[in-house]
Amino acid sequence: IHTPTQTPKETVLDVDATIRAYQ
């Protein structure tokens, strides 16, 4: 998503935000 230093939780939140943006 952004940087490989992100934690899995942050990645999930980012993906969720992206999905919401497209809805």
C-alpha cells in the first residue's frame, strides 16, 4: 500500500479506506 514498514493492522485500515473511497 504505502511502505513495507506498516503493520498489518495499518494496512487493513488503509485498504478499508481505499474501498470506502471507491464506493
